[in-house]
Amino acid sequence: MNTKNIRIKDIAQLAGVSVGTVDRVLHNRGRVSEDALKKVLSVLDQIDYKPNLIARTLGANKTYRIAALVPNPDQDPYWASSKSGISQAEAEWLRYGVTVQPFFFNLYDKNTFTEVARRVTDSEPDGILVAPIFYHETLPFFEEFRERGIPYVLFNTNIHEGQPLSFIGQDLYQSGRLGAELMHLSQNGQAGILAVLHVNEDLGNSVHLAEKEKGFREYFDDKNPNAFEIRTLNLTSPNNPAFEKELLELIGNNKVRGLFISTSKATAIIAAFLEKHRRTDLKLIGYDMLEENIFYMKKGVIDFLINQNPKRQAFLGINHLVGQLILHKNPPANELLPLEIISRENLASYLSSGIH
Amino acid sequence: MNTKNIRIKDIAQLAGVSVGTVDRVLHNRGRVSEDALKKVLSVLDQIDYKPNLIARTLGANKTYRIAALVPNPDQDPYWASSKSGISQAEAEWLRYGVTVQPFFFNLYDKNTFTEVARRVTDSEPDGILVAPIFYHETLPFFEEFRERGIPYVLFNTNIHEGQPLSFIGQDLYQSGRLGAELMHLSQNGQAGILAVLHVNEDLGNSVHLAEKEKGFREYFDDKNPNAFEIRTLNLTSPNNPAFEKELLELIGNNKVRGLFISTSKATAIIAAFLEKHRRTDLKLIGYDMLEENIFYMKKGVIDFLINQNPKRQAFLGINHLVGQLILHKNPPANELLPLEIISRENLASYLSSGIH
DNA sequence: AGCTATGATGTGTGCGCACACAATTTTACT
DNA sequence: AGTAAAATTGTGTGCGCACACATCATAGCT
């Protein structure tokens, strides 16, 4: 029934030494005679010893501290969602002695990132989860993490030179293409102008949004090179008067048929704007099931949402770190989550199902 | 060290009894005075006791046998997918001493179900996962399971009178509505005839497909009562000459614009048929990411697939049983999975991501 | 030789739980 | 009241590992 697993005790017996000696060999903490070492190694060589992880964690009773280096959840509901995934993972692992300490940086201020990342390093955690939204600022820290031997996992934004234990996110280029497909489908075969909107983003330092736009554009290049004109609008913060002006100018053009919004928060902002100006005829495709976005989808302002699953991304990130720390299990180097399409008719089914 | 987890020992101390008594209460194996019971329960009521799974499985060294009563995977790739979810769950729990024994019945023969279900009961498993696709035949077995105190979980098809530990599936009415929404969207604003196709199904004994159809029809009733005519075709097996004849008659009508297929296997069959007759202009919406369906989607024959996630359904079913057996954790009575939309542009993202 | 550093090796304990069994109290009955 | 039986309650043990500590052997020194 149960394949009798080889225990340390068995190895000791086979080698003719005590469990203590085997233990010292296994963890190579020295203090073993050459003679004994040889005997134990030869046994280990012949059999495939797999330590019982259950027993190991029970006995160890060690606590692991994981640091989560993420944007301030109060600044953006997307990151609030992310945060809740972290909390959920922590709750799940708490009884195994895992704690997660969040370190928040300002989403709009690179300097706070550097400062907070410094604090993370100083806190000497056993593992780190990072949302590396500032490309240049993160690189030196990754190097430091590696030097210190602290495993780190990235999510949301990938940094290929980062060499993390694992990355969790989505294929952003394909995400843009998907947005384009949905937009195309919503156009009822008519041609016109489509706009890609970025709100309050420093496109220079955040490559990921450019990827989405590229996907969006290339879809139409592939399908229908001439029927649609794609415009990009790089909007400032909605507080800025230029924001409303530029937007009004855009939707004033009666050839404009649809808007593709590159982030979740911006989706809500644009939805509110369109409703205010009674332009729900324009097709609106954006990101994520934020409360506001759900509201506007139900109202018919938003046509499709692409779910980036921020909660799940963070959840999996913590899980992978815990798996590495406790079970010594290597997570996949790249975990790309499915690009989920949310429409009016399947919205409820997503809302009612949890994170699993 | 910071978060002191509550142990049985702690509960005993708080209640003023011994750990043995607490243990008896937790596993309600009686032999506890009313007085002691009350004390322990009141403590348990106040604190949230989460047993240490690690310690439990280490000590118990017990094995659990779960029986899976499911259709023969060789008869239908949908059920093969289901089976793979079962295997995956088993692999995950094997080291905790859980084994899953599959019992296959013939998808098209009620009698084999009864016979195999008999064998399941006789094998006296610790838990049972059932795909109850034959309504009338299953009911007496559920009663027997309950009498014997064996927990059982349903998936794919719900039987409300079944009183299972848990049901895992989807909202089929909403699934039909979603199919309708996608179909509507694909019609580019033009009117016409849309058909709902069932292939080789005994609709009398399988309520679930009628639910999908109802959803499909009601969507159009809500949206656009007059623009579309919805027809239903209840086809026999493709081997039957009537199959091709009826289908040819349908697509011969030049007002027919799209087909909605109620099952995954039928989706592949109809896709093959449409390709053969070069009618890929018709919009085709069906179910699930079977290999063939993926093939026809990439070719442009199938426009959308609604993912019922058979693998995940079975996976979760086993998980819930294990959770109940090992953790004594009650799963949700109804777990309705999201209705996932698969299109050409997000197909790859679903294929590359595993079951999680 | 007697003694101590020093290295090598073996033994013991706890982690939290489940379960067997021993100890104790209560009940039933003569 | 005395005793046996039954009901209740408490204690002990093992699961496999890691680590602390005790024991043992040997060499080096006075």
C-alpha cells in the first residue's frame, strides 16, 4: 500500500552508524570521520533518500518572514486587490509559521521605491515578493538579493534580466491583441477610429503598457490594415484640465468608435467620463474587475474587461515562495496566467467564485 | 514565534480538561460527559481552532481511499479531461496517503452505471466523487452512501435532491446566455436564424442541456425579441444517415447565421462538418478546449468556446473530499466555476497555464 | 600515568496530533 | 455499605526529522 519510505533511521542501520552521524552527513555540518562519511555516502548513493517534508517542518517549528514589496494599496484599487491576495496567502500559511510583511511604496514616486526596497533588504527576510514597476530602480536590488541568497519572486511586471525564482503575470502583448479582437468584434463590421488610452503613466519607465498597445495595433495590422485608424492618447492625471480637454476633443470626432484603456484604474475613470457625457455608444474595453468597473459594466458603459487577476498573481507569488522555503520545491520560472474575458453575461460567475 | 498557534493542549487548558477529552470532542467519538462537552465546546466556539495538518498526517499515517464514479474517458475527450483532473489531484495528495480508484461506466448505457455504482459501494471507500449524468439511476445510491456515512461530491451535473457534501459545476442557464451574447456579438448587427444543436443526447434524462438552451433563448428574448429566430435541432449520432441530412437542410437555409452546440464533443463534430462543407462563414460557438476544438478554433471554424473546465471540476471534487477527510473542512455546498470565454486571441494563454 | 582538549559518535527530546490504554470517577445493584 | 460494571477522564507513545546534549575515543600534554 504505502511504499515504505526510507527514513534516516534506515540509512543509519544500513551504514552501521547512528542517526546523528547520518544527520551530520546529510546537512554536511562536519564532525564526521572519513570512515563514517564514506560508509554513509555509499549508502546514500545506492538508495534514493527523500526526506519526509511533513516531519521536517513539524519538527523545525521555524518561522519564515516574507517581505512583500508592492505599491501602496490605497493609491489604486488594483493594488488593493493585489494586497488582498497576499493577505489570503498569508492566512493560509500562518499556521506553518509563515508571516508576510508588506512594504508599500508610492506608485508614482520612484524614490520611495528605492527607499522602501532598502528597508526590505535591511529587514533580512527569508523571501521577497516584488512588483517591480520601476525598471531601472529595481535592478540593483535584485543583485543584492542574490548576493544575500534571498529568493525573490516577481509579479505583474516582468524584468527579464531580473533572474527571479519565478515570475507570475500575463502575456501583455497578447493581452493587447485580445483587447483588439474584442474591440473588432464589437464594431459590427463598421470601420472607424479606435483609440488606445493611457492615463497618468510614465511610459518611458513602464514597458508593460507599451506592450499592450503594440499587441492592440498589431492585431489590426494583421486583420484589417486599412479599415481602422488607431490613435494613442497619453493622458495626464484627471485633475489636470488638459485631461478633459483632450478627451472631449477625441470623442467629439464622430468617427471614433471605441476606446481601449491600458490599466484598470484608468478604465474606471474613462467609464465615468463617458457616462457623464452620455457617450455609452462608444465601445469601451479595459482591465480588471474593480468594483467601479463592475458597476459600469452592469450599466452597459464598459463592454469587456480583461481580467489580470491581481489577487491571484500575488497569491501565487507568496505560495511559490513558501513552497521554496518549506518544501524546497522549485516553482515554474514563468507562470503566465490566462487572459480572462469578462462580459456582462459571465461577470456574475466570476464574482461568485473565489480565488481558487 | 510571534503568532502562537492554538494547539489541542491549549484548548484543554482553557477548558480545564485533558487533551484526551478535547480530542474526543473534536472527533466526536463520544465518551464525554455533558459537563466536559459543554466546557470544551464553549472554548471551541470562542477561538478558531485550526488543526496542524502537518502534525496530523505525520502521526496518523493512515491511508484514505476515494472512489471516482465517472464515465469512461475513452468514450469522450471531455471525460478524459475530467479523468486527468482526478489523476492530478491524486498525485498531489499521494504523499498524504490518499489514493483514488476510478470506476468507469458507459456514457451511453444506464445499466452499466448501476452496475458500476454497486461495485463502488461494495468497495467501501472513504469518499466518493460522482458525475451523476443519469438522473434516475443515481438517486438510490445517494441514499445508500448517506446511510453508510460515506461523504460524496457531485460534479458536472447537479442533482438537487442528492444532498451531496458539495457540488462543483457551472451555472448552465447563464452558460447558455453567455453563448447567446457571444453569438449576438458575432452577428455584426445583422438578423437571421440561429440554431441550437444537441447531438446524440437523451434530453429526457439530462436536464442540463435544456438549461443551456433556455439561457440561450431567453437572452435573445430579452435583447431583441424579433430580430432572431432560434431553432433547435436534436440530432442523432453522426453515424446515422439522418444526421447529415438534417444538418445539410439546416445550413442550406441561407438565413441561418450561427450554430450554438451544447456539448464539447458535438462541437468538434459540427466543426468538422462545417469545414467539410466549406461553411466557415457560419458562426460556431461551442464548449471546451478539446484538442479537436482547439484545432478548429485556430483554423477559424469555431468562433468561441465556453470552457467548462472539466479537469478543474474533477480536481476540485477530489480536493474537497480530501479536505473533508483529512482536514475535516466543509467545502462549499455549491461551487460554481466561472464561465470562461475562449477566443482565438486568448486560447494560447489558457493552454500554457496549468490547472491552478 | 594521569589529565585534558579535541574530535567523533550516539542518545534524547520536542514539534502537534491521534489513538491505545491506564487511571479514575460514577453508577448500578446486591 | 460494598463491590462490580460502566462511564468518564487522563497519560503515554509513535510518526520522521532536527538539533541539543551526553558519551565515548583518541591524541597531546605535563
